[in-house]
Amino acid sequence: MAWTWIGSWRDRLEDLKRHFQIVTKNPTPARWFNFAVNELCARFRTLTVPGFPYVLVADPTNRCNLRCPLCPTGLGWKGRPRGDMPWNLYLKVLRELAPWAIRIWFFNWGEPLLHPRLFDMVREAGRRGLATNLSTNVQLLDRDRARDLLDSGLDYLIISMDGYDAESYARYRIGGSFERAMENIRFLLAERQRLGRTSLRVEWQSLVTAHNQDHLDRITDLASRTGVDRVRFMPLELADSPWTGRAPGPERAWLPDARTPYRYEFSPERPLSEHACFWLYETITVNPDGGVAPCCRTFDPRDDFGNVRRESIRAIFNGVAFQRARALFRKGAALPGSPIVCDRCREYTHAR
């Protein structure tokens, strides 16, 4: 990825270190071979892929306890029915993908801690050799859940915290409590130290908005004093992005100005990245109802490329929709067919 907001050289170095730890956690010949095959396919922009995706985004639930004003879930937009991923569906996905995959993300459009068997999901993925990654707003991470999280063997935890005090936090994390979040974070980190679970890496992640862009130093200071392993700032992704198909709305008032590199605004003239899309060769996103999306950005089930309840991951990954999407990035390879969400993507540069 070539966006300026990725951050400093320290951020890049940390990302490289993290990815190295992931790919070397439980290496097997099958995983290495699958990884190499997919990377070659991405390099040559093949329309089909003989391997399996090596990253799984398994969204445990699309329910959330907060009402964040730039999130389709928080805004209450209708689309995919709200619900949790059934255990048997999760196991079906793991059985097919775990021998080949490297890591799994347990988050996308909801608050993962609302799933009653989340930590069983983490344990099962770890038992099958997958590196595990979880993101949460920590409102529900009370003492019992904090201990369950530490016992689950989770590898990486992202804490979503966008403020430095109660007022700045509540502006975006509507329905949340700054004091509760801080109490839960401090307990988790203290318990991690007491139990010696230092293999769990904890990242404090903040969205940069027009309301906090002048106070990033205060957020950094607060986060650092809690003892997290990394503080990371991320750009906003507006609810009226190309993937939702919605017209621009009042959400744009949240965008920080040009003084900060953390600005993520779509332009009809120029995509955000000059590169082709990597998601189509690397990742598969499975929603709670089994719907498969081409990446973690799409919200509407009408944009799904298939459903693992009815099809195998292998069949979906090489189905017509995925082939049409990959053809967008290979010059002279456009395929006919019904429009797909990737047609309107403004993140990656389509081939001409």
C-alpha cells in the first residue's frame, strides 16, 4: 500500500515485524506453498487462483453496543440482518481454510465481545495454528472477560480509543464510557503482566477526526502511560464511501484538514493507491450469515460474492464475481457480467 497516512518509518518497521511474527508462528509446507502460489498469482494478475486465501476475516457478529456516527452499523443502516456467526458455520470455514491460512481477524462490522463464544473461536483458531487478531471498543471487557481473553491465547488485540478524556471520547464513541474503557484497559494490562502473558501484543488505535487532530499528542501520552505496546493513528473511513453506494452526506464534516496526513478522502479523478488490489488474492471475508465479501469494506449483502453455507470457499474464491473483480486490474482482461461492488472502488487503480 502506498498511502501517505500509513505513518512514519517506525510504523512501517512495526508492521513488518508483526507480519514476520505472524507468518512464522506455525509454518507448515502447505502454508508456505499456498502463500507463494497466491503471491505469484497476485504478481501476474491471474483471474483464478489455485491456492486458498491465507487471511480469513471471520466477523463474529454485526451487532454493536455503540452508535459511532461514521459506521453503517452505528448509524443503524439496514442491510445484512443483525446476528452472530453460528458455531457450526465457523467450524465449517475453519475445516476448509485452516490447513492453508496464516491468520484470522475476529472483527469487522460489530463488537466481537457480544458473541457468546468468541473466546472459544479464538482458542479453536489457535489450536489449528492460526495467528489471531481481535479489535474491540473494550466497553464489555470486564474482569471476567479480560481473564478469558488472556486465557484464550489471543496473539494481537486492537483497542479502539479515539479520545483523551470523557468529552472527546464520547463525541465519537456514542453510548460508551471513557472511564469504563480506561478501567478495563488498565485491568487487562495489569493482569497480562501478573500472569506473564506477554506474548499478547496490545495496540491502542485512534481514528483521526477534525475534532481530535490537534490533540494527538495527548492521546499518545495517555495511551503510552497505560502500558500498551503500540499507539497507532488511523484515518476515517466515511459511511458514504464508494463501497456503500451512498451519496456524500454530513459525515464529511468529521474529516481532518490537510494539516494531518491522516486524511482518507475519495476522489473521482484519482484512486487512493496507485497499486492493484491485494485483497482479491490474499483475503476472504466471511460475515456472520456466511456471506462472503471481496474485502472487509463492503456492508450490503447485495455485494456478496457467495455464501459459505451453500458453497465451498474454494468455489467462491474462483467464482465468476472474484474473476470479474481481478479482471479490473489486468489490462485487456475485462469480463462481461452484472455490476459488482469492485466496479465503483476508488481505493485501488483499475487497469485501463
